[in-house]
Amino acid sequence: MARRSSSNSKKKSQFAIYSLAFVLIIMALSIGKSFLNQQAQHFTDLNEMSLADLKESGTSLSGNEYRISGEIADRMILANNRGLLVSIKSETAKGEAGLIPLHIPPGVNQINLERGHNYTFKVEVNREGLPVAQDIKAD
Amino acid sequence: MSPFIHLPNQQALNHHTPLKTMRFLTILITLTIPISAQVYSPGDGDANRDGDANRDGNNTANGSNNSASTTVESKNTSASVYGNELPFVDPTQETITIMGHTFGLGDNRLGGMFESYLADSPNTSEDALEYRATIDSILKAVSPYTKNVSVPQKIRDGFSLLPRAATYSGDGRICDSLSNAIYAAMLSKGTVKNSKQYIADLEKEKKRIIAKADWMRRSGSTALSSNTKLRIGLPKRQNGDAKLAPLPLHMESYKIQEMQRRILEIETLKKTHQGKSELSMLQARIEYQALLAQLFIQRRFEHVIIGTRFYNLIFQDGSSKMHLKKDSDVNKFFTEGLGVEPTVTGLDSAANEAMRKAKSLVKGFQNHLEYNELHSASKRLTEAYAIGEFLPVLQTVPAPERRIVLEYVRSGNDLIKAMDVRDYTQAKIILEALKKRSSDFDSTKAEGAIAAFTRASNGHIRSAQLALLNGDQESFQEELKKATQVWPTNPKLDEIDKQLDSLLEDSDMVKTLVDDFDRLLSEDNFREIFDRRFEFVPVVKDDTSRKDAIEQIVRNITRIDGTISLAEVSSKNGNNFAAWEALAELRDEFPKDPELLQRLEKLSSKVADFTVALNRAKEFEDNDLNPQTGSALSWYMQAKSIYPSSEHAQEGIDRLSKRIMPDEREPAEASSGSPFDEDMPVK
């Protein structure tokens, strides 16, 4: 009987150890991911642009700077050296999904912009409610 | 106008008939039928035809009125090139053609009488048979060939039968008239006989007085004078010799003078009675001959023969010369027809020849009938009827044979009437029936006339139609008038009427259609105009503005319908976006087309998200007061994400991309480069 008791308490202690180790691992992974996320986000000092506001009234956002992150769905070179017009397939933290038009003037830091790739843009909404890229970071 | 009639077929008709007799018969017909020749001749469509007809009618009437002066028309010289095409009997024109000569029927109305005769039953009643037997008996009784009978007995035998014959209604009491004439002649003859006796007595008395006067002169005896009455008239030997006993001079003077006066009186009386008897006999002859002539004219040939035979028995002096008034018709009939003085014997001969001719014609009629030669049969029977309708040979023609001819003649009359009123359709039908009915009916002239007139009328109708097409109203009316005159019942005239009615209706319809078109156009009801384009196009073809309008409407609606058809195909293939876009593109051009809007409405429910995105984009794009390029682009891009091939969305993006300025601080107009450069999508 005593032997049977000593064996049970040993098993219990092992289970506790394993459980604790698992919790610690999970916590470590979460912390690591959060850290890594914070490391990958650009222009975090800017608010994410509201897609709903843009669709309802872009001019209401005129003059403001926002951050837009997403995949380039389409792009178009504007004539007369006016830069590019791209559409960003974005999904905000609020769960809004949709396409955001973005004008990239010629003077903006040039990087390769390819369809299907993710980028983060620092934008300023012009007076006609169109986001104009100020800076671009590839994700 | 010569009273002689040339008979070209006389030898063929009668090889044994002398020429004079034939002329005699022909003139007989002439006498019995007042003349006014007129053969039907369809007019040439001239408007004066009625006048001609009236003129002809007047001539006919004149001929009838002047029937006393018997004339014979020469061979018909119709003005119509189609003349003589009608049957031989033309009751409508009151004419009859016999042996190539046309005679007017005048008041005799032979046509109607002949039809009555044809419709009548043969006269074979018991009375009729008895009558004919009586007539035969009379003829036999007074025949010169009856032997061993004295002349007075012959007269008595024949005379006694005349009243019996007169009782028959068909005799018309002619035998009574004949009896009266014979009786009057007999009385006259008896009066003359008494007169002759009286004259003889006067002559005897005169001779007696002369003898007495001679005796007195010779005897000179006064004694004689006292017994004169006893001795007068006695032989010379009884009265003694007058020379031996002369009267005293003073006495002789008075006696002789008185006797001479008496002799003169007797001579005067004798002469007077001789003149009276001669005059009475002449009067009796004239009256008797007048009756014979009248019976001959009435074609009572049997009575004529009876009369002549009685005449020969009554007046046995051998003189048969007829005492007719010079230049009278009857006198002309003999003198001009035969070229001889008329005689009772000639009358008898002519009556016999007429009877023989009638028999011959009836025989010919029956022969023609046997071979179904109805035309010739009808002619023969008509000729026979015209010669002697009262003869037994005519009266006993069987009813079936008459009926055949009657129907044929009626058809002929119908043909004449149809031709007369210019109903050539009906005339052609009758003509065909006549050709089938009779094997010898000559239809060539009638057919030629019908063909000519129908062709002429149809030609005028064609000319009228051409004039109508050319808008020549005057020519149209003139040609139509001519066509109607030539053939009033031409069926093609009905076609003209229908065309004119149609034109009138069209005129009203054109106005209505133009009004409808203008109303629909003002209502922008282009669909209705398109649906009724086949009504509108013909009536507005000469109106440039309306024509352009309807052409444009038809062109656009055709385009819309074509697009709708394509959209339906796309929709069936599951591509409602493409279908909607195709129709929506037209909506901007034709925003009021109901069919288009209806289709779009149906499709909109199936592509609601897409259309909402496009509509919102368009709203922002068109907001000039507060340009919302960003919002508009956002919606266009959303629409394009729903239907990547959307042209609407792409066009919207392209339009808006041109509004994007190169720099926020530079106006769009300041941008450099060619205005024709296009934004280029980067793939």
C-alpha cells in the first residue's frame, strides 16, 4: 500500500512539472510573437485609415495622415509623370476589408511595388479625399 | 328603193320556182311585214350611240307608220364592222332577216307573234279537223276539175259549206265575208240579168214602133189609125201593105212625130239601163276582187283560192283583170313584182305557190331539226310562219318541235338583249350555250364582237389605271367613261372602284397615321413608333423630317434590341454582370426606353452589390461641389473587385485618375506632357 502511494505522488509531481513547462512555453511564444509583431509594423505612430470613412466621405479625412497596410491588388502608372495609382487590399484591425485607392506621387521614396506583395504606407489624405503616399515600407 | 328583191339563194331553195313567183312571194312578205330594216350593231362605245339608237327607233317607227307605202329594205349595210352577228330574229329591234334581207316587223310584231306561235299547242282539235275538212270540201266543190256538175250546182254546193266553215273560230269569219261577197255578186248578176231583159223588151218595143211607123208611112190610111193598137206588131200580111195605104199628110205628121219621139225615149232608156248594168257588174267585180286582195294580204291563201274559184264560176265572161287603184300597194305588188296586169288567176296562182312554199319550208325545218341544226330550222320555220301562219301545215307543227325552236329563239333573244345592254359576260355564257345547243350556230361574228368590245373596254381600263398612277385625273375620267360605255358591266370596273375606295380610305388613313406618329414622337414613345414602323414608313416617306426621325428610331431600337439579345445570352451563360453592363451602357443613351429599363431592373437584383458600388462611385464622381475622388475611386475599385472585367468600373477609374494631380500644390492644368497621353495600367 505504501509503495502504491509513493508511486502516485511521483506521477502527480511529474504532471505538474510538465504542465508548468507547457504554460511557460506558450507564454514565451506569445511574448515572442508580440515582440516580433511590434518589430514588423511600420509607421506605428500613425492611425490606421478607416475604410468605412474613406468610402462614406473621403474629404472628411483630408489633411490627415494615416497608415495603410495591405496587398497591392492593382496598380496604374499615371500619365504625365504623375506617379502611380494603386489599390490596396486592406483589412483593418476593426475587421474592415476592402480596396483603398492610393496615389503614389513620383517624389515618394522609390521601391519596387509589385502586385500581390504587402506594403505599409504612410499616407496623407488630399483635399479630394484621396490618400497620397508619403512613405512606403515593404512588409 | 327598188321593190324587187334579189334572192341569191332562190335556186338552191327552190329549183322549180320561177323567178317571178319567188319575187312574188318575197313581195308578199314585204306587204305583210311593214319594213324598217335594222340589224343590231353593238356600238363602238361612242356616246352618241343612244342618239343613233333613238334615230333607228324613229326610223322603225316611221317605217311602221308608213306601212301603207310598202317598201323593202336593201341588204343590211351595218355601220358596225361586227354587224349581222345576231340571230335572224331580233325582236328587240323589230326586224327579221329572210334570205339575206332585213325587214322591219313594225306593228305586226312578228317576233312576239312567232314566239306565241311557238309556245302554242298544235291546232289538232276536232273542230279544227272538221274545219279543214270543210275547207277541203269547199275547194273540191268549186274546183274546175269537178266533173259532171253544173256551174250553178257547184256554186250552190260550195256556197252551202261556207257558213259551216265560218263557225270555226280560227276562220275569223272570213268565210262569212266570202259568202257575203259571193251573194252580193250573185245579186248583182241577177240584177244585170233583169236589166238585160228590160233592155231587150225596150228594143222589141222600139222595133215594133219603127215597124208601125213604116207601115203607116206606106199605107197612109187613116182607118188604120183607128185600129192601130190592134195591128201594131202583127205581120205585114195581116196589117196590109203600108205603101198601098198612105196616111193623110196632116195626120201622118203628128203620128210619125209621136212615134219618133217614143223611139228616141226607148233608145235613151235602153242606153241608160245598159250603162247601169255594166256599172253594177263592174262594182260587183271590184268589191269581190278587193276582198280577194285583202285575203291575200292577210295570207289567208286557202280563202283566196276558194274566192277565185267562186269568182270564175260567178263571172264567166272570161275577164279576170283586177281593177285596182293605180299606184296602190296591191297594184304595185302585182305590176312591180310580176310586171303584168293583176288578175284573179294570178292571185290564185300566187296563193297556191305561197301554200306550196310554206309546206316546203316546214319540211326543210323538220329536216334541219332532225340533224339538230336549230339555227337553220328556226330560220325555215320563221320564213314559213311569215308566209302563211294560218296554213294547216304551220298550225299542225308538233309542240315538242315548236318548244325546241322556242327555247333556241329565246336564247337568241337573250343573247341579243345581253349584247344590247353590253353585258358581254352574260352574252358569252349564252353564246357558249347556243353553240352547244345547235350544231349550225355561227358564233364567229358574235364572238368577234364580244372579244373586240371586251378588249376595247379592258384597254380603256388599263389606260385609266395608268392615268390614275400618273395622277392624270382628266385622262382617268375620260378612259373610265369610255370603258364604261363600251362594256358597262365589265368586272374590271369593280376593281377600279375598289382601288378608288382604297385610295379614299388610304387618304384618311394617311392622315390618321401621321397624327399618330407625331403624337407618339411628342411622347417619346419610340417603342410604339418602332412597333408600327411598317405603317408609318410608307406614309412619311415624302416627309424628310419625319422620315429621318423614324429612320433614327428604327436604327436605335434595333440597336437596343440587339444589345438586349446579347445580354440575354450573357445572362444565360451566368454572366449577369456583363449583361447588366451592356444594357447599362445603352441606358445613358436611351434612358426612356421601357424595354431596356425593364431588363436592367430585372438584372439589377442579380448584381446588386456591383451596381451599388458603381452607383455610389458615380455619385461621388459627379459631385462637383465637393469632389470625392478618393471615395469614388474606392467604390469603383470595389466594383471592379466584384466584376474584374467591368468596363464601367475601369472607365470610372480611368476618368478619376485623370483628376489626380501630380502634386498637391500644383493644379492639374499645370501638369506637363501631352494631353493625349493615357494612364497605363501596370500588369
